[in-house]
Amino acid sequence: MLALQKTRLQVREFSAAIAVKTVGLQFRGHGLSLGDRACMATGLLLQLSVVTAERNWAGLDVPGLKIELI
């Protein structure tokens, strides 16, 4: 936890609202995990960009979400 505190990252609670949004995100054939969709749902609800190294996110069109590949 100490290493995380030295970054500018913020830890967010996985709330009921995020859980509901996560379930609603369905992407057949893209191989997205529950964690992938939870990350996207969090970004959508908090109106933040999401950053990933997951190449299977490339080309996804999620209205209202900016996806940055690293």
C-alpha cells in the first residue's frame, strides 16, 4: 500500500452503482473479463478515461468512454 500512496492514483470503492453498470456492459467476442468491464464501468460513472495494455480493447466503441492503450 505504501508504494501506491506515493503515486497520484486514487483507489475507488466498487460500489453497487459500478456493479450494476458492469453487468450492463456486454461485448460478445472480445474476450473481456469481469475486471475489464468493471474498469470501464468505473470510468463511465466517474467520467474518467481508462488506461489499459489489453489489446483486445482496441477498436471498442463505448459511448462516453475514452480508452487509452499503452
